[in-house]
Amino acid sequence: MPKPLELTSPQFKDGMPIPIAYTGEGEDKAPPLH
């Protein structure tokens, strides 16, 4: 069975909304991902 994919970003925490700068309503830039 494949391992689950875990994607994290230092720009926002688990359960918190994605900052506006990283959405189409903001600058629409890509957040750093790990």
C-alpha cells in the first residue's frame, strides 16, 4: 500500500486558512512547499 502524501508549507499551519497572497484573490504566487 502506498504511503500517504504529506505536503507542508512554512507559510501557513495545519488547519489554518491559506494566506490571501497565495490565492487568486491576492498575488496568486506559489507558497514554498516541502
